[in-house]
Amino acid sequence: MSETLRLARTLLWRAQEALEDATLLLEQNRLPGAALRAREAAVAAARSHLAALEQPTSEDEAEIALLYLQHVIGTEQVSEACGLALLAALRAAREERVLGREPLYRARVEALRNAVAQLLTETEIVLAPRLDAVE
Amino acid sequence: MVGALRKVLKGRDVRALRAFGEQLEASLGGALSRLALLEVRRLELEPLPDHTAEATSSSVPPPPPPPPTELVVLVELTRRDVLADAAIDQAAFEASRKHGALLSPVAATERELRSPEVTAGAFGQRLANAEPLP
């Protein structure tokens, strides 16, 4: 079975775990941690989708974002909301890194978590036929 | 005088920045204080299509498009709320999709930019060297 499909499945698991962490951290009002894990979930889901399509990927988040916009959003495999979620997650993490925790108010992190949850759900639905066959 | 960042911008970068700026001005209105270019970073990717590049009818093939870039832009706001954040992400998404360059905004209020954490840190230096958008 394709190594890239195994990688895609691993990345999807990682995304699911990261989103669960983001949800728990949000419940505890630990907003920077929740935003960070939501970002990790979004990036892992995007990488998973690119791997499943056997498209080039990267360790660089900006490159992942552009590749995702081109190969996944551009081919309408998932809704535009998924692309928005990825960019929103990257921006929240970027702002926390340079500005501290103040940009991460609760409503924003909640919206971010929900958007990444949608991204992950759509990714799971689209990739299920390919990944279910992976042993 | 054109600054060091703007000197390295390619046509696609300029189009992406202008599209981003115009959409933000339309959607944020008075909530937008300032836009400034913080960083231009070349990405290690094959060139992506710029759907708004001008077509030519010349028989000479056009030059290959440049590698894509990440354009880090300061979006200074008078206030931060869910609507403003959604508008910024939407504008970045649309400009990035259309032009094949990644818009990476950093949104901040004036108060956030004046915090000791920012002014004393590396980001403060980048702010000092920020340039207006083309």
C-alpha cells in the first residue's frame, strides 16, 4: 500500500488528536494553547490531504498553505471555508508569536476551533475512500 | 524612494498586495488604520498560476513566472473584533488564491503594537522597517 497514503492517514490522526486538545484547552480557557493546537490540526489536515493526492508538500507552513489553496481548494475537493480556516489558524498563531496573548480573545479562538473542525470533517469525508483501504 | 522590501516585489506580488489592500479598505472602513509591508519571503515552490496576469497576443512566449512569495503585511486596526478578523482572513484568502502569492497578515491594534513585549522584541524592529504597500 502506498507510503503516501499511510502518511496521509498518520497526519489525519495527528490532526484529530490536535483538534481534541484544542477543544479541551478552550474549555479550560487556555486560549493560546487552544489556538496553537488548532493551528497544528489545520496544518496536519492540509498535509494529509496533499499527501493523499500525492501532491508535493513541505515542512514550511506558508508553502503548505499555498499548495493547499492550489491543489485542494483550487480543485474544489473541499469548500472554501477549509482554506479560510487554514489561513485563519496560521494568522492566529503568527500574531500570538509576535504580539503575545492579547490578540486571542475567546470568541476568536472559539470561531477558529469550529472552523478547523469543519476543515477536518470535510477532509475526513473526502479522504475516507482512499484511506479506509490502507492497512 | 522605494524601500528595500518593495524593490524585490514582482508583478504578481504587487497585484496581490493591491487586491488585499483594496478589499480590506472596502470591508473594514474606519476600523483600518494602516497597512504596511513587513517581509517578503521567497518560497521553495514551483511557480503558481497568477489568474490576473495580463495575457499577451505576442508570438514570443512570456517569461516563466517567478517562484511564489509570502508577503507578511501589518494590518493596524482601531479595534479588534470577530468581524474584523473574519474580513482580514477573507481578504488574505481571496488575494492568495487569485494571485498565487501568500498573503500573511499580522493584525494588531495600536495598543497591542505599543506593548513592551512588542517594542522591545524582534517584531518591534520589523515594525520600524515596515514600508507602505505599493
